[in-house]
Amino acid sequence: MSQPLQQPDANRTYEEILQKWGVPQGRCINKGNFGRIISVRDGWVVKMQSPRKAPESEQRRRAEVAEMEANIHFFMQVNEAPHIPRLVEVAGVRQARYAMRMEDVGESLYTVYTKGALSIEKIETIAKMALEALSWMHYHSILHGDLKPENMFMRHIGDFGLSRTGKDFDCLCGSRFYRAPEVIFGLKHDVKADLWSLGCILFEILTGNVFLRCHDLETEYASDLAHIHSIQVRLGSIPKEAFQKRRFLDANGDLEQPLNPVLMKRTIHQMLENDHRRGDGYRYLVDLILRMLVVQPEERISAADALKHPFFHSEFSSDLQFHLHLRGEDIEVFKTGKLEVYAGEEQPLLEEIDLQWVGDHSCFHIPKQSTPYGLRYFDSSGISEKMITRRIENGILTLSRKDFFDVNCDDSDMI
Ligand SMILES: Nc1ncnc2c1ncn2[C@@H]1O[C@H](COP(=O)(O)OP(=O)(O)O)[C@@H](O)[C@H]1O
Ligand SMILES: [Mg+2]
């Protein structure tokens, strides 16, 4: 990092700093794990370490965390990272600690969304803001590491207490609900872990439900195992390769059974399907969230790519959307083929979709047409399998895998 912070002054106390900054006997607006925020007049806040007593080793650890936080925030400030609270001043104090004076950026996203549902347009603004900030950070090899509604604001992301620079990270383990699978698996992870957290957050502010409300159990292992089973309930079974290590797998290579029963029942699709806001914007947003909540980090969308997603680039009602969701046992067979979309039988080809590149749930645009649409599926040998014709209703083309295969399938595989 360029321009490192000054070393803390061994003789200076927090009290002296607060006095220098003219902080009145501050009203504490929040106490977090490591830090404490004191509200201050004139639109800024001070974050400094809690004076709570702790064993010396723990105090040393907290001081290290605070120093790293101050350094990273300072680096981002100097290099004009977007959407971070402006750092006005950093002061090093006794025992290797730092006090940070920064812009007051208002209520946290947690406070805002728990007061009432957010519109799709508001969520779009928040998602874009977060992705712009993450895209900058990830470009500079900085992992945020602790994204959650409490650490986000309407126009900013904050709390860089667990942020780190580098390529491969070991677990510093941000809040459990938002922790990425690879972190739970105990694998080295990279900046993609932030995209999982953001997917959880967007799901939460869209639906009002925490995506994975996994509580801490007696042991870390039991909590992690329950967490993995919960992910499976929501997203379907996790491929064994995702684990890389044998942790959590039994002698046969199968996932161990959880010690406590997993209470979650609904899949992500069941949780999303009854929303009354099922307009175009809602569908784009769901598509984006599904690309973030992908277990394998290499297949998870990056922040830079997420910014190119149609959710941010469409007049929600100008095009017709075509949502394709592939799921089930024969997905691999299906994925070797190709799909063509026509403006009806014998009418021009509008879209050619190589199914190999289709995620578990994908959203396509097709220009608005008054004619019915035809879809032709080709298997990998290029021999046409089936032509079906569908009329667009309410701007959404609804398809099911049953349309292409003669299989018994209760799920609606495409929405
Ligand atoms: N710049 C800020 N402006 C307004 N409120 C803030 C700011 N930074 C933090 N807060 C509030 O204080 C809380 C704790 O701050 P945070 O930086 O997350 O500390 P911790 O590391 O203890 O979690 C946040 O959840 C938020 O409500
Ligand atoms: Mg925090």
C-alpha cells in the first residue's frame, strides 16, 4: 500500500484525540465487535476501538484489526475509491490503536430496509453502488470480507474492519449469514466471496427474509455443517468438487448428516415466486441475485460483470424477456445443445442461445414482436429435436423443460 499511515503515538490517548477534534462527550450510536462509533456534530463520526476490557492477546488482535482497517480505508480514500465514507482524519494513539474521523453517511441499510419494503428502483441504486465500490476494490485486490446490511448505507459501503489485500485469503470469517460457501469449506478464497455476501443482501432486502438464517451451534463444525445443508435446501445439491478437501465428507465421499435438524425447507425459487412485484425489473434482479448465489466461486459472477447485467441497462418494460431456468437430472444433456428463438414459425431467427453458457437461471432479451414466438431446440448432434410455438403473455415467455422433453417433471423448470 502506498502512503502508509503514521505509526501511533505511544503517549497519546483517545481522550486527547477526541478533545483535539472537539468531540463532545459523545453519544455512542453503535457498538460493534471491534469498533465503536460516536456520533459527532457537523456530519461526521468517529470510529475507535471499544475500551471494553479483554485479555491482552485479544486486545493485541483487535489493535491489529483496527490498524489494517485504518490502512485500507486510508488507501481507498487517497485513491478515490467510489462510495466509501470520506475519511477526514486518522489519528494513531497509544497501544498501536487508531481513531478514525469520517463522514456521517446516515442510517445503515439494515435500519432502512427493516422499516419497510424497498422498491425495485431503490434496490437497483443500492446494488449498483455496492457493485461499483466492489469492482474498484476487487480491481485493487481488496476483499471487503464483511458485507452485510449493517455495514452498508444507501450510498456507501462501510466497515473495512475485515478487509484484506491479496489474492488468496484465509478465513477472517465475517458474519455467518453472509459467509460464502468456500469460506465455510475452509478453502482459500478470493474476492468473489464478497459477491456471495452481496447476493444474500440483495435477496434479503428484496424479500425481507434472511437468505440463510444459520445460527451458531455448539461447535464451529456443527454450525458449518448445518450451514452447508441449508445451502443445499435453498440451491440444490452441491457438487463434490466444490469441497476440495475431505472435511464434511464421510468415507464414501458423501456429505455428512447434520448433527441438528435443518429447519429450512424452501428453495430459493419457492421463496421468490409469490412476489406481487413480478414485473420486468423484479425478474432481472432475481436473475442477477441467482448469478451471485452460485456455490462455486469461479462460476459466480464478478462485480465488474454484474455491472453489465441487463438489470442496470434496461428500460424495464421496453423489451420482452425470456427467462430460462435449467435444473434437474438431465441438465447436463440439455446443456450440450442449442436453442433458437424465432418470431414464430417460419419467421426470422431472433436469438441463438448456446446452452453451454446458460447459468442455472438466465435472462435473455428479445425485441418486442407482436407475433408468437417459436423455439427450436437442437441437441449436440445438431439434429432438430422440437419446435414449439408460444404466445407472449404479459411480456413474459413461459417455458418448461417438458416443452422440449417428454419427461415427467413437476417443477416448473423455466419461468
Ligand atoms: N460513516 C458512518 N456514518 C454513519 N454511521 C456509521 C458510519 N460508520 C458506521 N456507522 C454505524 O455504526 C455501526 C458500526 O460501525 P462499523 O464500522 O460497522 O463498526 P464495527 O466494526 O464495530 O461493526 C454501523 O453498523 C453503522 O450503523
Ligand atoms: Mg460493522
